[in-house]
Amino acid sequence: MTNLRMGQRKKKPSKKKLILRTFLILIGLMVVSTGTYAYWLTKKAEEAANNAYDKDNTRVKSDLRESIVKPMTDNVSILFVGIDDSEKRGQGSEHSRSDALLLATLNNKSKSVKLLSIPRDSYVYIPYVDRKDKITHAHLGGTNATIDTVENLLNVPVDYYYRLNFDAFIEIVDALGGVEVDVPYELHELDENDKRTVNLKPGLQTVNGREALALARTRKQDSDIQRGERQQMILAAILKKASSVTSFTKYDNILEAVGNNMKTNMTFNEMKSFFEYIKGGMPKVDSLTLKGNDDTSTGIYYYQLDEPALTETQNILRTQLGLTDSNQVDNAGETDNTADSNNAEGSGYNSDYKSNYQSDNNNNQ
């Protein structure tokens, strides 16, 4: 014990020590607050995922799978379905056409992604109505009708889907503070409610949600293929911005937009499994398109797919999902069942395509 003489005062801490102590306290508060925010964000993400989970969809797995896939260990596919609807339009999610279809196939080993755009006017067989039509009309039979059509077209399973309307797209981009895209030409396009006009100049720039949607939707100045490429560019810009450190504090707004205007068959735990793909930054994404030709011979515009190119695309996707060597695709929607099916073991793949729906020729959508 130190004896202090009468009137002797304790030494004040030096200015340098005081600054250091204050700095350490601030660092501690930052760590605590960041941890608290991360915990709150996780709970909010779980709530948003639960809101977005499509409880009404009874589809347990693809008919092209022998067993349910596990994102942590299996190669999987995700179909993004952008529907032609908003709160103002009020058509209803299950009674709207699909305005954008993108299929992502994820390889678990390489952590790579192949992203395919499917032109909305592609002339394909739709099992739900048992006839050929534009693929955009498949969604008039609901999300499962679109999934069934895509599986028949590409001969690969669709494991997961995200269905989002115009409002979700706009709110996600706005929550991120906009995204950087390269506008290919001067654009004058109607907005999501077909009322106001969106005006953009060509060049690299940051666009808001309404502008991004207009750029993704416009069909007047180029082809369906280039439209798909624009949608891929915008999706890549969203993923890049969302995975950046600067977007960390904006996640709550993004999650709110997702929960309110999106539906998926993916649970919260399954979503968390995909974090492995972005641990080291943005994964490698290869963009694919379906080659074809414009056809107006019937007086209605269709995009006629090139069969040899379609077969090549099917095999690329099957390779990405680890489904090669068994039942190589011979024609669109058909497989060679004489191949050695044992080569597909471990993939959970069932080579025999079968429709989820009874044909309904009276449903002439």
C-alpha cells in the first residue's frame, strides 16, 4: 500500500495514454456493435427467407432427380423467374407471363457458375398445355409449369427457383444504392407501370431500380439474345454490388425487398449453404445464350431455337452439373437411354423426363 502525504495528488494519465484508452474503447464499441448488427441482420435474414419461402408449392424435388440435392455437397441449378407483374398491375404472380428466365448451374467443386438466358419468345413444348408456344406463356400455368417447360427444353433438373416481380427488382437495386451498368444505346422506355418514361444515355453509369428494370425489359432496339445479355449484365452488377463490403449496412433494406416481393423453394439453411460460393469474392460466371432465328412466318413472332446449338448447350449444362457420360443428349428434350446409367451414380439424376402435369388442350393460353 502506498502512503500518500497530506495534499499529495495522484498523477494524471498522460495525453498519449488517454488517447490510446479512448481509441481502444471505441474499437471495443465498434466490435460489439458490429456483432450486434450481424446478429440482428442474421435474424432479419431468416425472417425475410421465411416470408419469401413458397409454402404453397408442393414440389419436393425435380422429377429428373432420384433424390433431393444438398447445396453443401451437390451441384445444383437455380431458375430465376422475373414475372411481368407489380403491385400496381395486380395481375397476380401465378397469372402473369415470365418476362425474364435465367438458369444458373452451380458446380460445387470448382465453385463456378454457368448462367443461361432463355429468350422469352422461344418456341418450345409446354407440357402444361401439351403443345408448343412461346416459353413466356408457360408461367400462365404457374411457376411449376415454367419449371417443367425449362426441364423439358434443357434436359437438366431445376432444383431451386426464385420468382420475383418488378417491385422486387426495383427495390433490391435501390436498396444497394444503384448498380453500375454499360447502357448500349440511348433509351426511352416506359417504367414498371407503363406510365412514366425512363430516359438513359449510352455509356457506363450507375442506374437506379426503375432505370435498371427498363434496361432489362426493353425489346425495341435489339434482339431477344441481346436482351438476355443485358439481363445477365444487370444480374452480375447486382451480385457484385451486393457482395461488396460497402453494401453491408444496406442488407436490411435488401432483405425487406426480398421478403416482400419474392418467392422461392429455398429454405434459409439452404441459402446459407451458398455463402461458400462467395467466400473468396465473386465466383467465376460464364454467360450462355440459346442460338436461334427470328420467325414471323405465321404472322406471330417466335424465336426458333437452333437444334444443334441447343444440344451443345444442354451438354454444357449437364457437364456443369456432373451429369455427363450418361444419357448424352441427342435431341432437344430427348436422351439416349442406351447409355450406361451407372455413370450418373452419386448425382441423384434421373434421365427419364416426365411431366408434372396432365395435358389440358382446352387451356389455350
